[in-house]
Amino acid sequence: MAEPLHFIIASAGHVDHGKSALVKALTGIDPDRLPEEKARGITIDLGFAHLELPASAPGDSSFQLGIVDVPGHEDFVKNMVAGVGSIDLALFVVAADDGWMPQTEEHLQILSYLGVDRAVIALTKIDLIQDERSAVEAIRDKLRNSPFADAPIVPTSIITGRGFDGLKFALAQVLAGTPPPRNIGKPRLPVDRVFTLRGIGTVVTGTLTGGTLQCGQSVAIQPSGKVARIRNIQSHNRDVDVGVPSTRTALNLPDLSVWGDIRRGDVVTLAELGRPSEILDVLLEISPRANHSFKDGAHIRVHYGCANVRGKVAFLADKKLTAGERALAQLRLEASIFVFAGDRFVLRDSSGQNTLAGGIVLDPDPNHKLFRDDARVSFLRQRAESPNEVSSFAASQLASEHAVRPSRLLLKSKFSAQDISSAVSRLAAEGKVVLAGEFAVDAATWRGLRQRAADAIEAQHRVHPEQTGLSLSDLRLNLEADLAVPEILEFLVKDLCGNEFVQVGNAIRSVKHQPSLPPLLQVN
């Protein structure tokens, strides 16, 4: 029997359209856990449940689903964004009697900004209307020109029990065509809950993405950088030795205190995956479905994972971004967040009342002073054209840093070590990268170094024809300002000695050069 596939689903939709009741009917688990939620009859914070679905066809894998129930009320959109940041599929809920409402549209735009492109539409409260066909057509019309234009629409009713088998079937069908979650060796768990259990200590929960975490493993808490060791892991209320991507995961971190060491919005990850950021170079977009704009210099909140921080937008060129447009920008944050190149986020206004835009991180570690530099603009435009293409990211990074160990290249990115290694090999085969021992060097940088070295050697021959050539120590001094890493000089010398030059002891000379006295000292 094939191993079950793990996926994360989140509900989405307007307040009081029946999201939590739907999740409870599907799973038998009430996701509303807070007393205030019970009293007010609405979801305020994130709720969680799990569901097992059989394979959609004989011989296929079954599905282990973690379900995140998000609030629909406009006052709690920040919690909704926290719940849908790491999902594989949206369970999009629209009540048949109310139809398309303001938060329905806002949730759709948020999901689009975050790159969620798969959904099943649950048309709830179908027992309250007479004209089912018109209700379905109205929803289909609203989904036109969205990622969910062709998503299945399943009428359901909590009262009559109608539609739940069909809903499960639709979920299985869509997930059967969904690529399984990738293990890129870069685990991140955005923390959405933190609590203490007597005799156990601090426990955090979140949706694990990007890699595995193991019992006994040392982890880093970002953005603080504090280190802890995992004592125990649970997934779907079961103890496991290894947490895997796209699972709801609870970690017991007894080294940490709830009161000062870890909180909601932090990220549990590995120390070797880099440090947090306070400046991000990004590509922003406003949905063509939106009816607003915002200007350069706007104060915003950046919602990423379970965190949100205040910041300010600086556009690269345009002074205003309107519906349907994209623009390169820099986000200057008031607090650090831990993000990768390729991560998606949502911008809301500084008051937290309105969703403004979405975006993708092009560089999580930019130089503030070089934002409008010509080379930097070229770098960002190259990445913006192919934000999911590893070769584009690798080539642009090498052009920027000139020489990098492949093992360190794009460390803070959503690409695996194998992705990056394969991209470097392709770039080398295309002549865009030179491999110099442990380093990958941008080909243009290498050609420049080679030419400057050749010029320095020829200059030495003209000034001191009596000498064997240019000493390697003098060659190093000549190139010092241009050597991205000193270690590549050895490979540059080998390249020079391939045909035009030759090494003689600790010096290098042109193959055509023969030591001779300067003309003034020669005897006729």
C-alpha cells in the first residue's frame, strides 16, 4: 500500500457562512476552542482539525489532511492570513442565501496573493434557497478570472446532511492532481500557538513546511536566534519521531519559556539557514479585482506566515501602484522577520483594516543603499521575470556576489540543494558560470579577472623584460580589489596556463616571452 500523502487545507470565506460548522461536519472536531468564540458564535482565532480521506483511485495514496479553520469577520483578517500562509488547497465557503460578500472577495484576493491556486467551493446552507442552479452560476461568475475559476462547487447543508460525501470526493480528486509537498531540506515551522503543559514544558504548534524535524534535533527560533532542542513531536495527536512537510506539527521545546523565549509569529528552523531580515526587495502586485491603489512611502503591515510587522514601502520607479499593476519595491521593516527568496506575503494598511497588495520576496538580504543602482535594478528585474525559476535566481545571485560556494548559494531560498546544484551545472554548461574548485564564479566576472591578469602580466614584460614574469604574489596584489574570494586565484592561474601563459616557479609569464635585457642595456 502506498504511503499516505500529507496536505494542509484551510477554510476561507465571509463571516457566518458556516466554515466552522462545515469543518466539524467533515471531521467530527469542533475547531472553535475559545470561550469567546462559543459565546459570540463566530471564529476569532485559528482552529484546527484533521481528516483522513481514502485514495481517489485504486492503488493511489490516501490523504492525511490537516485543516485550519480561519475567521471570516473583517476584524480578524490578520488571523485569517496567518492561517492560509502554508496551505495546499483552500476550502472556500460561500453561503447560498447570502452569496458573494465583502470578506468572500477579500479572502479570494488574499489566497491569490499567497499563490494558492487550488480550491474546492462549498456552497453552504443550500437548504435555505429554492434556485440552486442560479446560486451555483452566480458563484461561478464571481470566480471568473481567478485561480479558482474551474474549482468544483459542491452544494452542502448542515441541516440535511447533504453534500458531505461529495465534498470529500471533490477534495480527494483535486488533491490527487496536486504535487506532493516538497522536502527541500530547509524546515520552517511558523508558530501559531504557544502554551505550557505541566510536567512537559513549552509546546508550540504550526504547519511544518520545507523539510523534516526530528526528536532530539537542535533548532533555532527566529528572529531571536535562540536555540532549543526538540524533546517530542506530535502530528494529528500522535507521537512521531519525525515531523514531515505539510503536517500540523506540535513541538515540545522544554528549553524555552513561553514568557520571553518564543511567541506566535516566530519561526522554528535550523540555525544554518541564515538570519532574519529587516529590509526586503520584493515584487508587489495589486489584484485586478481590487478597487484601490497606494503610494510610494505608504506605511503598511507585512503579513507573512503567522507574523505581521509594520514597515514602509519604497517603490523602485513608479510612485503609485494601482489595481492590476506590478512594481519592484523595497520594504523597510520596523522589526525582523525570517523569510526566504520566493516567499509570498500580504500587505495590509497600517491600521490593519484593509488588504492592499500581495508580493513575492526577490531578495531577503538586500543592501539598502544600492536599491536604485543600475546593476541592482537589472538583478531585481531578472528575478521578477522568473520568480520560480532556480536558474534565474542562481545566475542573478552569482552576478551580484561574483563567486559563491554552491553549498552556500541561495541558502535563504525555496530551492533545494539539488535544485541549486543542477542549476549551477546547467549554467556552467551554457558558459554562464565557471566552476573553480569549491566555487561557482559568474562568467563575466571570470572573464574580467582573466583579462586584468593577462594585462598585468604583459605590463610586467614591457617594464621588466629581463625578469621571468610576474610573481604570483604581485598578481594577487594586482587583482586583490576584484577577487570576490581569494581562493579562486589558484584556479585562475591554472586557467591562464591552459594555453597563453606558463607558470615558472612562483612567477607566471606569457608563452611568447623570453627574458632579455632592456634595449638600453643591450650591447650591439
